[in-house]
Amino acid sequence: MSDPVPEVPPPEAPPSAEDDHRLYAGRKQIYVRSISGYFTNWRWALVWLTQIIFYGLPWLTWNDRQAVLLHIVERKFYIFGGVFWPHDVFYLALLLIVSAYSLFFFTAIAGRLWCGYACPQTVYTEIFLWIEQKIEGDHNQRMKRDKAPMSGRKLALRAAKFSAWGLFSLWTSFTFVAYFSPLSELLAAVPTLAFGPWEWFWLLFYAAFTFLLAGVLREQVCLFMCPYARFQSVMFDQDTLVITYDEQRGEPRGVHRKNEDAKAAGKGDCVDCGICVHVCPTGIDIRKGLQYACIGCAACIDACDQVMDKVGAPHGLIRYTTEHALKNKWGNKEILAHVRRPRTLVYGALLLVVISAFIWGLATRVPLRVDIIRDRGVLGREVEDGMIENVYQLQIMNMTEGARRFNFAVEGLEGLRVEGDNTVSIGAAETQTFILSLRAPTSAGEPGAHKVFLTTTAEDAPDTRVREKTIFFFPR
């Protein structure tokens, strides 16, 4: 890719009387110019990283099964060595809280890092733009072709682009569904297209929205559909690192003549080439100040730095800096010193607490669940040998990927015991429900309800145990 050459953008047409009376503003087509540079390389590195993870995880295996499978039909979430059940939604809640506080924390430090580098809308728009550039050419070629009348070549290029977008969208939707339905079953259904109803729905729905959002709407999603752009200012302050145009250095802007001393001529470093606008995926002019439409992708920084190289000026006319840094002319040392401030300390502390709770919860999670319900139809009955029997419905959930044997122990009344075999075998990641009888001598308690405890322990792992409270009833 050749370096950008300074050029003067065409003047904007003045608004017409028709525009003044239009209820909704018309969309201005944006032809994003490709650019290379430090921040662009970081952005593409994250595109590769996120997509390798997204497309690769369903193909990984663990214990002869899919490593990551959120199996909706079985109501089990397999994540590498862990099996999570619906009642483990607590961990999902903690993960969402971690994500939210991470967003607040990093936004307070350096603005819309998520939007500019890792948001799916940004990632897939980059991929779709790359496909478009490979098929239809650079931004100038696309602009000229769009203005030209329809021709056979134009139609063929459009068909090729839409076909490539469509195939990529279908591949993306297939991968998405593979997180919720076993990949082996989906692959087996491909030759005959024998997908289930919900698989068909999500394959087509997710593919259509990937095509629509990343290929057609693009910046419209960031400008009008995403709520984050509207409330981001709440998390900004005067020490937040944001992409900023240095007006003191750049103004007055103007074209620099060859061999001209710009400073002597009273000109700033900005040559008014407009490339910072041409490379912006949302089409804004960063020289007008911070705007809600700026997604923080830093493409304008790379573009401006290349222009500065051509005119012999230092980098940083457009750069990451803070409002205080611009005002007080701080260097990097002072800027970094103000990263640690009350706002970031509070966000960081909350984030650390929630992450600690999440890790502690996973570390202390017992892969066993026991529910015991006393049979309310029989309050208690006297059986042989003067014993009182209570009947319970017991449900045991083995949350590991190996078959296990569990034994029972009861306490709370003298002479209380489990009637019959006090062990049970349960398969890997299975739930079993069965009837349990407890007996106690009549002399063990007065008529009425008594609190007792049932302890269920895995034979191969004594630390895996659950103690449940229930009621033992003595009849009058």
C-alpha cells in the first residue's frame, strides 16, 4: 500500500432548501480510505486474535467432546473441564459485571478502546471493507464506479462482493450456532441441509444481520444504534486519553508550498489535506474536536503521521492525549501520572473485587448438587421394630465428566439411619431422582417436626460433599 499523498478535499455542497425541510437527514456515503501504521497494525492484530478465538474454539475437543459448548437442549454448558448447569447463572452474572466494570475502567483511562479495537461491529466492518477493497478497488475506484452508470463489469464486481460477503456471513453464523449445538451434528447435517428448526432460524438470522450491520449499515450502527456512544461522556473526564487534534500546533491550517517556511508564513502544521477524514470509518473531522461519533480507532493518527513525514513535521498533530495535557502542555510522564485518579481507582477497585469473587466462586465450586424433599403425603409412619419412617424424594446432580459413587450419612436424631443401601452411582454429567427412606426409633424424639441433616459425599473425592437440611416428622 502506497503512503497517502496530501490532497485537498472537494468543497462540500451547501445545504439545499429541500434538506432544511427533510424530517430525517440523508445518509452520506462514506468511502473509507485504507491506511497503514502503528495503530492500524494493532487493530488488525486484534481482528486476527478475536476471530481465531471465535472461529477456532468450536473445533477444540476436551475429554472426547467439544471443548466449548453451551448446549441449550441439554441445559448444560461445557467450558473446557467444567460443566455448568442452569443454577450456575451466578457465574454468568459475575462475568457480565466484570465485563461492565472493565468497560468503565478502560474507558475512563483511554476512551473508546473497546469500540475502536475489539467491538464485533468494528471487527466485522474491517473484514467486510477488506473484502470490498480486494474486489472493487480502493476508495477512489469505488467512488467513481458508484457514480458511473450500471455496466456489465460493475454488476459482476457487485455480485462478487455480495457473494463473498454472503459466504463469510454464513460461515460466521454457522460458527455461532456451533457454540449452542454440537459441531459434529451440524457438520453431519451440512450435506443434506437437515438442520433443525432453531438451527435454520439462527443460521439465516445471524448471517443476515452480519451482512446487514457490517456490510450495509456500517457506521450507522455506531452513530444511531449503539447506546454506548450516547453515554460514553459520563465516563470521560479531563484526564481521559482521547484522540485529539492539537489546534495550537495545527492552526491556521493551509497548503504548504514547496520549500516554503510554514512558520514564517504564519501557517500551522496542518496542511488541510483531509486524509484524516477520508480514513475515518464514521466520516467525522477530528479537527472539530471530540465527537460522540468517534469510535477511537486511531486511523486518523496513522494517516496524519504519514502526512507529517512527507512535509517534514514531527508526529503527534493528531494523537492520544488529554484535555489537561493539551492545556498545560504536559509530556507523557505527566499524562501517565494522572491515570491514577479517584475515578480510575474506584473502577479498578470494584473490578478487582468482582474478579476476585468470580475466581473464588469457581475455586470453591462443589461439582455436586443435592435436593431433598420430604414426601408430604405421609407425615410419618410406624414400621416394624417400633421405628418411625419418613420418605423423601432425593435428586442428585453429578456435575463432573466422570461417573461417581456417592454415599449418604444422616444426623440430628439419635439412632437415625438410612434404610437400605446408602450408596448410589451416577453417570457423568447426569441427574438422578430416587426415593430415600430414613428411620429413627420412636424414643428419638417428641411428636412433631425435627430438623435433621443429610450429607452426600463422593467416594473418590471426600472433599466433594453437600450437607442438606430437611425435616423428620414423628406422628402423635
